Amino acid sequence: MNSSGMDFRRFQTIADYVDFGPKDSELLRAVHAQIAPVFGPAIDDFYAAIEANPRARAVITGGQPQIERLKRTLTAWIASVLLDPHDEAYVLAHARIGRVHVRIGLPQEFMFTAMNRIRIHLKAAIERCELDASTLSRTLAAADKILDLELAIMLDTYREDLNDKIRTGERLATIGQLAASIGHELRNPLSTIESSLFLMDQRLKRLGLDDPQIAKHHEKIAKQIKHCGKTITNLLDLARERPPRRQPVDVSSLLLQASEAAGIPTTLEVDIDIPSGLTIYADPDDLVHVLGNLLTNASQAQNSVGVVHVRAESHQGGTQVFVQDSGPGVPVEVRHRIFDALFTTKSHGTGLGLALCRRVVFAHGGELTLEPSPTGACF
């Protein structure tokens, strides 16, 4: 997203307002072992409520496998709420979890009521702990405080998403009008140029004229025609809505297809670290496009020389893929804009690639981000 979401300073301001501090964190950590057995029933109740409501159930597009992954994510989230230090890393991680709810389209009112169901189960479990009256009272209060803080983080991700949609909608409306008006106007002339080039090439061959210079310029023209056509297609794809056609796909296979599609030169090595058999439920054509674009960017960032590292791992019920180059990296002052349509740092770029990639990943309920890295860029 373009905005950075809730930062730690804002989180700390809200924490001070509800009087949540280190002693509350200690109280929550102390009861974790005793109340961990209720996590399973609480989570089952959480998703039973979602499945019982047609509107809430509609956001679960991946069926039972997705529910099982989300249950594992929720288990990890509850443990984190109780055990983790409530520091800057905690806020960043939990903001990402909030974005998952936004991405899968869980209506805000269901997020509120779902959080309340979790609150009821956790407080009931705390009340059954062997604690003296004073410690019990303070622990219940600490649970209320941290869950209120979690609600604040979640609400901030919805606000962030709404603002992002407004900005993106305005930008895409402009792009859609532009694409619709120029697409037809440009495709016809490009088709004429392409067919004329082909006929000229055939004529020269029949006349026996084998001029390396002419052949070189023919190749340049053909390449530029293809580039123009791709730009028009990207504009139209960015403006239109198309749901992913999902199926189980092997991540390693996707990456190999993406490497071929990107035309990675032999001077560049793609170092792949992906667990054998790692499978995701996605549109293979869409993700080949995304990975191919990221590999192309990584190749260009280091002048097609060296190594691009790609690794993947299962993470909290989902899958993360990292594409890391060793180029100069993205300047700090433009990092917040690199996913904006029509924004580019390249001298000959269109500013469509990353915007389209993020749109594709969002359509899958995922997130495309630029991660902190000591060198180069990591997406």
C-alpha cells in the first residue's frame, strides 16, 4: 500500500491512552501456558461463525484448505498477542495480519464481531486460571487492553486500504480512459507496420539481398513493435478487473516458467531455494507474469550480471516468495511510490510493471512489498 499504516509511535500513543505497558505484557505471558489449550476451540468457534454466515463465508474462496491455513495463522496470532514483546516488530507483523483480512475481503463488521468472540474465549480461559483475585483482575484488564490495541491496528489497515483504493481508483479511472482511447488507435498502425515489415523481409529474401545492416534494423523495428504492443496490453490489463483462475501449482515450476518468459541472459544466475513440492492455489499465468517481471527488474538492476536469489517458504498458513537482487536498491525517497501506476525510476520505463504485479497479487488475496535489505532490492 502507498501509506505505511500504523507506526510504532502511534501504537505507543494508543497504548499509553489505555494504560497498557510492560507489566501488562508480563501478565499475558504468564498465563499463556495455562490458556493455550483453549486456542483450538476458540478458533473453531471463530470460523464456525464465519461459515454460518453466507456473506462472511463468501470471502473464503479456497474452501477447506484455505480455512485450515487461516486457522493456523490465527493460532500463531493469538500466541503472538500473549507472548511477543509488544514492540515495533510486533506492530509491523500484526499490521500485515490485518491486511490479510482486508485482502480476502472480510467485511469490517465481521472483523469486529470475530474479535469479540476471541475476547470472550480468552477471558473465560483466564478466569479459570489459578490466580489470586488481584492478579486475575489485572490479567483480565491486560487482555482487554491488548485486544483493544489489536482492534486499533486492524481498523488502521481498513482505513489504509480505503485510502489506497480511493487513490488507486482515481488513477485507474484515468488510465482506463487513456487505454481505451489509445489502444485501438495504436494497435491498428502497429499491426500495419508489423505486416509491412514482414512483407519487406520476404521481398528482400526473394531478391537475394542479404544485407546484415538491413537485417539488424529489421530486428530492432520488430522488437520495438513488440514492446509497444506489450505496453498497450499492460495498460488495458491494469484498467480491467479479472478474477484469478486458481488451481494448485508448484512454485518451482512457476519460477522456471517465469525465468524463461523473462528471457534471463546466461550472464545472470538465478539461485533458487524453494522447498520441494511447495504448492500454492493460484492462477499460474498471472503469477508467471509477476515473477517474470520481478526477475526482469532484478536483472536490469545489476546489468544482467551476477546472481539473483529467489527463495520461498511456508509462513503462517500462506507462502512467501522473495526475489533479491544485488543492484543499487530503490532510493529511500521514492520507495513509497514504486507501486504507483505510471511512476518509474527507469529512463525508458513505463511505470506499469510493478503496479500491475501488485494488482495481480492483491487479486489473489496476497501482498507485494519491498522488504528491507542490506543490499539491492528484495520484493
